Amino acid sequence: MNLLRVTFTGLTALVLGIASIASAAAADAVPVIQPSQKPAWLAELSLGIKESYDDNVFLAGADAKYLPPTYTVPAGSVAALKDCASWVTTVSPKVALNFNPLLGDQKTVQVLSLAYAPDLVGYHDQTSENYAAHRVMSAIKGKTGAFSFSADNTFAYINGNNAGPTYPGGLLSAYAMAATRERREQIQDKAAVTFQYDWQDFFVRPTAALTYYELMTELMNVPGYQNFADRYDVNGGADLGGKLSSHLALTLGYRYGHQYQQQYAFTPYSSSSDYQRVLFGIEGKPWSWLDVKIQGGPDFRDYMGNTATHITPVSDPHLVTYYGEAWLTATVTTNDLITFKYKQWQWLASTGKVPYFDSTFDLSYHRKLTDKLGFDLGGKILSSDYTSGNLATCHRNDWDYGVATGLGYAVNRHLSVNLAYSLNLGRNAVAGVPNESTREFNQNLVSLGALLKF
């Protein structure tokens, strides 16, 4: 895992190295910047401040009457109880660098950027959830003749609690673990590399991608304590595209990949696998107002075999499932923008042991009311279906329904403010569960924020 992280986070080092060389080469050509001017290479320097109120920080659903009379909360952990509310302060500075101006009048490199955008988050009434998320984003994109390339990397170190929460009685609600997990100490890395060569009527596009989670929380075999497993997905392959027009193409793709899930020392279960995918897609602009990128197709799994010290808890070790993703943006008018995002794939539980089928549907609408005032409305549906696993204790099918709305106002070119509200409803979809309400939650979140751009 460390090798994978070093390899892909090397994209950030690559961008930094190229930028350093370009900066040195162009040092004499950089004009003197007046104090009132922002250098061309400084894409953004900003500070965001947001105050929120969260009425169910742990997304817990169990009423007190369902809790065991006594339970153990390990040192450093916290009892994740229903309706634990808190005011939340988030401070978000950002510096983004664009190194293209330092490269002179060359046309090959179109994007060469680096950004640091941390979130410093304080929960006033639930201090166990305080964290600082340090995110570094890098990207390079270019084109020369018929050859084009791109690489982007988002690396995050979350400095948070190194103990997981404890759900008394093991009464975990739908998606509760995802919210608390994202605030714990960990490393995340997401990277993608793509090359493309174009001919008149078709193109070839080799590609590789990584999704990596290294959780740094303590592992304990304590009832109700939430352990979090390391996971990653790495794959590579290529797409062959046939051009229907200069703006639209059909694609046929293949991916070979591996998913890893950590096995805890106190259990024999984990569900790492190899996979192959065949993907059919369409991408481009079928109409001037619509941008689309859609890929989907069968996913063929090979889960690890059982040994004396390891068991893969799946009903079918050679499962055939489905992978699909889509991104559509419709510019309905100059003032109305609709975006739809979608993904379905076989992934691995962050709580360890089993795989699950992960689905995300996200629809958002932005309306420009005036030159300064904007309105946002969005809805999402998330699903985590764990029924491909065969452990009775992990037999779940969780759904999360969410709606969000907000108003943004640009006071001037340096200052904007935002008022937002979201509602999340976690629901259980497995029949015959005792005390079904313990697996379900409601959460209201309201926030007021300001963004200052220098």
C-alpha cells in the first residue's frame, strides 16, 4: 500500500518539479508586480469561514430504550448516540497556483496547477469530532499534435481522532459510519492518468486510476466499537473511441484492477479481489447545450480463496456485477444549469469483512437570479447493498436520501456569502430486522458562510 501511495502521490511531486524548473527558467522574464496586482501565477488566494448547526452529528438512530443497560467505551472513543447536536465552525483557507504564465508562449502544456485547501473544523459540543483536513491538489494537462495527456491527483491527510466511535449495542444506522469515518485520522489519495492519440475517425486512450484509503484509527475487538479498514482500488486499461462527429464519440473500454481490504488481526474475514471490466460509453456534446460522459458494462470478479487463516465471506467468489458512471451538464439557459452525476460499482466496506454494491445518484440545479444572487437546489440518493456477502452480522441494505438548498450572494468581487440547508434521511431496506428504527436516522444541517478572495 505504501508503494502505491508513493507512486501515485508522485504526481504532486512531478507538478512541483516541473513548476520549479519553469519558474527558474522564467525568473528574469517575470514582470515587477505592483502591490495592488495579483500575480498571474496566483490563481486563487482565499479564506472561507462557515458556521453550521448539525442536529445529529453521529447519524445515530437508536433511542435510549434500545441501548444496553451497560456498555464499554474504550479510552479515546466516544459513545455515538442519537441526536447529539453541535455548532460547527469551519475555516477554509486556499491557495491555488497556475504555473502556465511561467512557461512562456509554449502551447503544449495547457494546465499546470497546484493547490492547498485545508478545512479546519471544530465541533463545539462534540469535541471528539474535531479535525483538520489538509488537501493538496495537482494537475497537468497538455496537447501536442494528435497526442494529448492529463494527470491529476488529490491527496488528503486528515488529522483527527485516532479512535473510532462506539455505537452502544452495535446499533449502527444506515451510513452512520461514513460520516464519523471521514473525520478520523487517515490518508486519502485519488489519482488518474490518461493519454490519448487521435486519428480522424477514432482515438485510443490508455488510462489508470487509484482510490486509496489508509485509516490510522486504533483497532479494538470491543462490542460496538467501530473499526475502520484500509482499502484501495487500482486499475488500468484503455478506451477505443469512434467519432460520430467532431464533438461526439462512442467508446469501448477495458479495465483490469485490484481491490484490497485489510483483514483485522481478530477476525479471519476480508474480501480483496481482482476484477475485469468491459465498458461501453458515449461522450461529448450531442447538442450544443448538453455535455455528457457515460460508461457502463459488466464487472467480472475473482475473490481471494479461503485459507487456514483467511475467509472471503461472499456467496459467489466469481461474481458478475455491474459498473457504471455518468456525468451530464445541461446549460438550459444562460441563467440555468443542471448537473447529474451517477456511479454504481462493487466496492469494499470501510468497516471491514465484506464487499458491497455502492450506488450514487446526484442531481443539482443552479439558477442565476441576478448578477450577484444565485440559488441552488439539489437531491441525492445513496445506496449500499451488502447482500453479496454471506455474513449474517453484515447483512444490510442502507439508503440515504438527501435534499439541499442554498442562496449565494456576491457582495463584490472579493466577498461572497452563502446560506444553506440540507436534510438527510438514512433508511434500512432489509426486511425482518428487529427494531428497524435503530438502523435509521434523520439529520438537519444549516449553515451560514462567507468567502473572502484576495
